[in-house]
Amino acid sequence: MIALSLFSMKRFTTYTAYSDQVDHTNLVIKKILQTQIYLRDIDRTERGYMLTRDTMYIRFLNNAIDSVQTVIDEIGIITKDNPVQQNNISLVKSSAAIRIAAVRENITYVDTTTTTALSKFYYDSREMMKDFSLRIRKMLAEENKILAVRYENEMFYQKLTISTLTWLLIIFCIVTLILFFIMIKELRGRMRYQQELQSKVIDLKRSHDELKEIAYAASHDLQEPLRKIQVFSNMLLFKNKNSTDKDSMITLSRINNSANRMQLLISDLMSLTSLIKLDENRKLVDLNRTLQFILIDIDDKVKEKNAIVEVQSLAIVSGFENQLKLLFRALLDNALKFSREGVIPEIVLCCDIMTGDELYSINPNLSSKKFYRITCKDNGIGFDNKFIDKMFHIFQRLHTDGAEYDGKGIGLAICQRIMANHEGYIIANGVPQKSAEFKLFFPIEI
């Protein structure tokens, strides 16, 4: 369609060019005919004055002379692209100058003589008139020849342009009909896909609700058996403390510890599942105040580790206050928990405004958006960056059960869930046995 359109434009441009050439030739012919008319006016006024001696003819004669000179100059200008006509117009100018000079001499002779006999200037003027007319007719013949060629080309390209536009219209109509039927087919397919998608969304929502109910029921129903296990194991530990052998006491103690650990896991699982349903109202949250409350809550842990926590000026973000408290509490707990032996823990939280260039690997479109970037950095045991994809998954731990660092593998999954609830992102960077750095990206609403 583009090729046909360009082809049609080329044909139309060519047709327009030939049409302009025909108009130009007609203009030249018109000027040549005007020259003939003015020439006849000169001849007529000359004879009129000779017969009547009326000065009115002199005025008409001067007007005709001025007009013929003007028209000859105009013809010279509009035929400057035609060498043949340029040569002819030079000869016409010479003939016109001689003819006008002869007229003026004849008028002077008539004014100064008393005889009625015609002067030789009059006869000379007759011969010059014939020469002038011959040259004009020669120019006219040349232009008529050019006009014939240009008119033929104009008619040819007019038919060709009409034919091309007709075929173009037919092809456009055919293509439009084909596209229309393709669009209808695509629209029907999209409607079917939309219906299927809607059905799957309903099924997914139903499954999601069922999973939430299962998770909620499981976490609550598991609490009661765990409590009984803890109660009975404690009873056996303390009631039969003196009569129970050492191996049995160790076994009961392990049962009790495992039950306590499972209770904490269930509690964290409940925290994670509760984040899926957003019951809290969103509002502007001053993170500086939020960190003040969190530092008061964890003051005992900070003093126990002799940790240094530096909180620089943070942002005010739109979010869920309780979730943000949980988020920063989990980050600070991690930083304190995974500190290096014999090294005073140092934790720094700072904030700046950045574009999403660091999130390019997640979504290239985020590069042009602005975010509050909050960085939480510590000097703890760090981690190997090859485990980054693993560390944000639920129940994924970078340390084995026998390691000295206690962890349930759910804290960072909660952090990621909270950031998702805030349309934000969390990324990490670690250096083993040196530092860990977590960056939170909160979108800036413009």
C-alpha cells in the first residue's frame, strides 16, 4: 500500500508538472497574441492620424507603443528557459524598435508637410509591419508546437494518474476489508481469551482465598497441639526431674525446643499470610518516627550486642504504617542477628532520591522513574551474591541448622512481600565476612 501510494504520488506529481507546463505555454501564447493586437493598434492609430491629423490618435499610439514594449519584455522573461524563443524574442525586439522609430518619423513628416502625398516612411513602415508580423507568427508557431507536445503528455499522465488512483482505491478497499475481517477475527479471539482469562482469574481468586483459609486454619489449628506438646514435655521435664534418666531428659528438652521453634515458624507464617490481605488504610508515614519506635523496641538487643545504629534523615512515604514497622524491624533484627564475632555491629540507614537504573534487570521501564532509595547496611557476616535469588524465598536459609546463627528463613520473604504491597522493590548486595546491604525502592508519586 505504501509503494502504491508513492507510485501514485509520483504519477500525480508528473501530471501536475505537465499541467503547469501547458498553462505556462498558454500564457506565452496569450502574450504573443497581445503583441499582435498592440501591433495592429500601432498600425491603425498611425493611419488614423495621417488621415485626420487628430491628436487623440497620438495618445492611443503612445499607449500602444508602451504596451507592446512591456509585453515583449514579459515574453522574454517567461521564455528564458527556451533558447529558440529567446532568439526569436531578440529579433522581435529589434523589429519592434525599428517599426516604432519608423512610425515616429512618419508622424513627424505628416506634422511638417503640407502635401497629401504619402512619405517613404509610411511605405517603410508597411514592410517593417510585415517583418514584425512574420516574426510574431514564427514565435506563435513555436509555442503551438510546444503546446501540442505538452498537452499530449498532460493527457497521457492524466489518464495514467486516474487509472493509478482507481486501482489504488480498489486495492485500498480490498486491503481494508481484509484488515476488517482480520480485526473482527482478532477481536472475537480476544473476547474469548478475555472470557477465559476472567474465568481463570475467578478460579485463581477462589484458590487464593482457599489457600489463605488453609494457611490461616493450619497455623491456628497447629497452635493447640504445639501448646499441648510444650505443656506435656515441660511437665515431664520438671515433674519427673529426679526419676528420669539423662538421655530421656535430653530427648524431652529437644522436643520442647523443636515445639518452640515450630511455634515461632507458625507465628512468622501467620505474619506473612496476613500481609496478603490489605486491611490497613494507606497514609503518609514518616519513616524517621517509625525507626524511633523500632529502636526503642529493640533497645535491649542493641545494648546486648553493643551495636551502633545510625539513622540518617529518611523520607515520608505513602504506605501501611504497621507493615513498614514490620519491614524495618526485620531488617534491623537480621543485621543484629548475623553480626560477626568480636566485631561491634554497625548499622547505617540512609535515604536519597534516585532513578530506577539499579532495577533495570527487574524491569527496564523502571529506569526512567524516580524512587526514594533507603539503604540499610551493616558490617556483619554478609553473604555470597550467588544466593541472592534464593534468600528472598520463604523458608530459605543461607546457614544450615547446625550453624551458630539462628534463623527461620522467612524474614526477607516478609520484607519482599511488604515492598510488593507498596509497589516497591528490594535488592541486596553482600560481601562474605564483611558486609550486607539492602536497598529499598519506594516509588515517588508525581
